Amino acid sequence: MLSSEHRLLEWADKTDAGAQSSPWQAHVKELVSQVLREVPAAHWALGIFDSNESLIEFYLSDANLDLRTALDLIYAAPLPDFFGGGTITVSQNTVEQSRFPCRLNALVVTASKRAAKLVLVREAQQTGFSLVAGHIIRTPLSALSRALSLRSYNPDDEADLAHARRFPQPALYLLDHNYKIELTWKPKDIGAVALAQLAEPVDGHLPAFIESVVRRLTADWDLSDIDTCLAGVSRPIPGLLLRTVPMMSTNGVTIGVLLEPYRTRRSLRSAAAKFHISRRERDVLLLLFDGFSIGEIAARLHLAESTVQDHVKRMIFKTDSHNRIEMAAKLLGWPLARTAES
């Protein structure tokens, strides 16, 4: 029988290519299940970040926790500016007027500054987490830390990103000092790019998971002095590039946010192999990512609209997705995996 450390190494060393359910994903599910046996929760979300604080892998509990809500939960508790290898911190907070007022946040960090953030939530009608909950779950969190330190990743490097195919023009948002949107400009049909829909504003603000990244990149800005406002770049999720730039307006310096979906050559090759996407489905996919409507795709490929719809439905089925947004996230290189356990 393999020792626990050997099992961790076996899980960590195997890549996900060619399989929708990898040993690593099974390991994540097992570790989270251990946590939930000790500290039950209605839902959970787990995000894995690289040393640049870009989200490189993402898991959530079930279909009742939508992607945007899960991302907001993950980004609500910021990563520290500096942390040492083997660090485990657990905190809990209560958020008023929220579907999930009770939240337990666990942060696990490796020596390479790769981090995993696990968020457990309970519904409004449920009781909060006990004060000892954080101590109870430290053992499975330690196992997650060891596995994460052994896990090999091959994310898109800067050279590959430089050759990525992006939307011709990014969406532009101008924000005031309170991060409220003053102006929005989007190129034609960018709303048709499914992943970009995750970034749709709400109540005059960018989604919480986007705004938190913008706040981090502009934390040192003094809007009265443009020389202090240095441009920044981040990938809050795979397939979405975010840039912050200072811009002059009638009110002085404002925060410019550029958002553009992208895909790399590597991610498309991997997606086709992993999810068994046919050549014709790939043709449809490329045009869908470029913002074309179903009708426009049908005209360009000389297909009936119903046939294009069928191709999209098959890709949703092949990727085990619930909708186009989730399908696009996976096919753009986001190794998202749901589990039926909550």
C-alpha cells in the first residue's frame, strides 16, 4: 500500500491532459471532503494562485454555486503581500445582507509562493462556524499544502501569451476614486464572448472579483499625481487579461481598466485533445470566441443555425458544463471542475 506521501506525489505529478477527471482533481475532492466531514458547509470554492496572484486553477462544490458568486467569494479575502512556505491561516467573517453571511476562509501557501484559498460558506438560515473550526481543519489543510508544493503546473508563459489570439479591441472602463464606473466602452459584439460576460458590471461597479484585482494594482496610486499611477497587468482568471492604466478626464486622473478575452495556442490544442472537440466544432468555437453570433457563424461556415446550435450543445455536453460561460471557461484553459458533493 502506498504511503500518504507517495500518494501525494502520484497525484501531484500527473497532468490533467486527456482526462476530464484527473488524479489531482480526485485528490482535491478527497481533501475537501475531509474538511467537510469535520466542518460541514452548504457550499465551498477553492482557488489556486501562482506567485503573481493570478488564478490558475479553480474548483467549486455544485451547480447551485454559480461561477461569478464563487469567484467573488474567492477574491473577497485578499492574498497577503508576503507569506512564507508552509503557511496556513484560517479566518472567518460574517457578511450582512448576503446569501452566505457565514464564511470560513483558509489560505494555504507553499515555499514557491503558490497559494490555495478555500472558502466554506453557510446559508443565511444556518448557524455560523464554531470558534474551533479553524483548528479542526488544519490537518487536511496541511495535506493540501504538501500536495500543492509537489504539483507541477505548465501555465501559459509570457511568450505564449504574447502570441495569444485576443479580441481585436478590449473593453474599457473608467473608474473614479471610489472605483465606481464613470464610463464604459465595449467594441461591437464583445458581449457575445461568453467568458467576458463574467465581467459584466453590477450596480455601477465591476464584479467583486475584478474590482479586487483593480484595487490591488492601483493601491499605490495617488490620483492627484499621475506620475504615481503606474500601469499594471493581471490575469484574474485564465482567458481574461486585465490592465490598469491612468487616464486623464475632465475630472483629472481616472482609473482606466482594459479587459480582453484571450486564448493561447496551447490552450486550444489542449482543449481539443482533452474534450474530444471535432474539427467542425473547433471551427464553431473559434468564431464563437471571436464574438460572432450564432447566425453569423452559420453564414460564415455555410451551415444552418440549428446545426451551429447543435455543435454548441455538444461542446457543452463534452465539457460537462451547464452553460456557454462555463464551457468557454474550460475551453479557454480554465481547469474548472465541479463535484456533486457539497
